[in-house]
Amino acid sequence: MKTFYIKTFGCQMNVYDGQRIDAMLRARGLTPTDDVSVADLIVLNTCAVREKASNKVFSELGRIRDHKKPDALFGIVGCVAKEEGANSFRRIPELNFVLGPQSYHKLPEILENPDARLLNVDLSGLEKFDSLPPVSESSVLAYIPIQEGCDHCCTYCIVPFTRGREISRPFDDVMNDVYAATENGAVEICFLGQNVNGYKNSLAKLITETAKLPTIRRIRFTSSYPTEMSDDLIEMFATQPKLLPFLNMPIQSGSPNVLTRMNRPYLLDLYLNIIDRLRAARPDIQISSDFIVGFPGETDSDFQQTMEIARRVKYINSYSFKYSPRPHTGAALMPGQVPENIKKQRLAALDGLLTEINREFNESCIGKTMACLIEGPDKTGKYLLARSPYMQQVIIPNESSDKIQNIEITAANKCSLRGKVLKN
């Protein structure tokens, strides 16, 4: 066993999982490769939040099966593995392993016994964090999970099934990950969780302790549940300058009726009050959201309320999706499933509005100077890709080696900004 190939699908939590798998395999002497046809071990790190994601994974598995070396081991880890379980072997009989999002640390077992089939989709709590080596690669940005799973049980969401009920990591364990990240060169920390601001050991305290580290320049967290946005966390935006002026707080729908069916039990007035308090604490803060259109029973009036909330809050960098039924969720069995053509029309309308709002915000940034995180060169090598405090991509000439640069924004479009580095 010499080389491994890993491909990660989905959210930032999966990005972290992929990094830990990478570190685990490197620690066992394997070398990464980008060529699936020469890899000895092939790992697809999967996400099951949307139906298309699952279908995409199995389409990719079929392609890999036809192009991999005959003796290469391959399989899936993550949420699709948990969702499909043993059925994965029926769909792709050549698979060697199927490991859920809390059991991928058992991957070395297949290396020790390559003739076996490995199936483990248990929800084993925090065991994986104790079993895996720390990420060893240098990176300017470190994703650090502080909790897994979710107790809110939204009727459209498969997360409670694939990742289990909510578990918060011990405070000291999280800080040890922060310290390790700084030693590897991180200047930005992003705390992760399906319900990150519901962290039982105080997210505000984590931010405060992390901000004390002189090498850490930027801190953020995602994703937030509205009713978990505590007073001390809102106050952080007023008092902690290292906390970026950007927050992802999904609303999903602007209709109270739809929110009720989604089992998201907050009033729109509460949500908007939180936005007002955040903007009072940090006047330059910007908010992003997630939206689901075409949820069962959604009427034209319900959808127009979603459009109205988007206009009112003026979300930037938001994500919107057509509702797709997921197994093990209440909404999959609800009456009033919206026809696909209606969902498509509503998504196009919402995307158009969100794109225009984002374009207006990007254009408002022209002439401003922002401290941006330098992520690395683009594919051509002629430019550097940076990330603004609002998570916008900023393209600059490849003339900088510092991790954080003051960049004057010179141009903008709906997708990105362009700028120039200001010399000290």
C-alpha cells in the first residue's frame, strides 16, 4: 500500500473530515495522489444533505470502478455511507469499505485486512477525535469542529440520522486543536458545527481564548441556529475585533407557516430582532443564509414572503436549494409535495434576487481597503486568490507572500472582487 486518493463532497465539516483522513493515512506511510488510476487506496468522503449529492457519489463510484487499478481498495466514508449502509455494497458490489462520519477512523482496519469488507456506520460519539492524529499540513485556515450532530430535528434534514444527536467536544480538546493549528501556520480559525452556536461549553469563551493567541488574526464560526444566538455571542461582535463581521444564520424560509412545518420554531420577529442586535453591535456586519424553496405545502404567498425577507435583510453569499426529499425525514412523507417545475421557477427567482443583492454589495466595496486572507495562487499562477472578511473571493496579482494583506478593491462583479495590495 503506497498511495491514496481522497475526494471530498459537501460542507466545511466534510473538509475537516477529509483533512483528518489525509493526516491519518500519511501517518501510516501512504502518499497522496491526484490520479485515481494509480492510487492503491481510494476514499470518497461524502455528504447526504441533498438527494443529488448521494446520486453524484454513486455515479463517481461507478466511474472509479472502471478506472482504478484491479487491486486498489476503494470505498465511501461520511454521511452517504451512513445513509446507505450495507445497501452500498449492493449498489457497488466491488466496494471494500463503507464507514459513517463518526467511524472513518477505523479505515486502517481495511489496510490491515484488504480481503475483508468493512462496514461501520455506528454513531460512536467523540471517539474519532481521540483516535486520529492532528492535521499536520501547513494551512493559513484551520477548520475546527466543536460539536457534531443536531437536536433540532428539522423535518427536511437528514443530519440527526447521519451524524446523530448533538454532542459538544470538551473545551480543552478544542483549544488543543487551535494550538496545533497555530503551530502549523494557521492565522484564521473557523469553528464548525451543525449547530455551532449551541456549543455547550461556550462559543463566546472559545472565541475569547483563541483571540488571545497573537498569531491568530481572524476568527469565524458556522453554521448558526437563530434561537442559539446568545447575548454573550452577540456581544462578541462588538468587543472582539478578530471576530470577522460576517455570520451565516440560515432562515430557510420567510413564511411562518413553512417554518412551522419545517420544525424551525422561531418567529420572524425574533429572527429579525437578532439581526438588528447584531448590526447594532457591529455596524459593518453582513449576514448570509440558506434557503429551501418548494418545501411541501409551500404556496405562492409563502414563497413571496421568502423573497421579502431576502430583500429586507439583504443577505450576501447565501445558498439556496430546491427541496429534495431525504429518507428518515418527516417532510418526505408530507402531503403537498411541490411539482418540480414550480420548484425550479421559484429557485430561479430567488437566485436572481440573491445574485443582485450580492452584486450590489460587491460593487459597494470598490474603493475600500480590506484585510484579506491569502489562500494561494489560482490555476494559472498569475494571480493570488484571497478571501475578504465577508468571504468574498478577491483576485490580486501574484506579488505577495504574506498571509494577511491590506487590499484595495478596484473592481467587482456578482462572483468576486479584484484588488491591489497596498504596500506598507
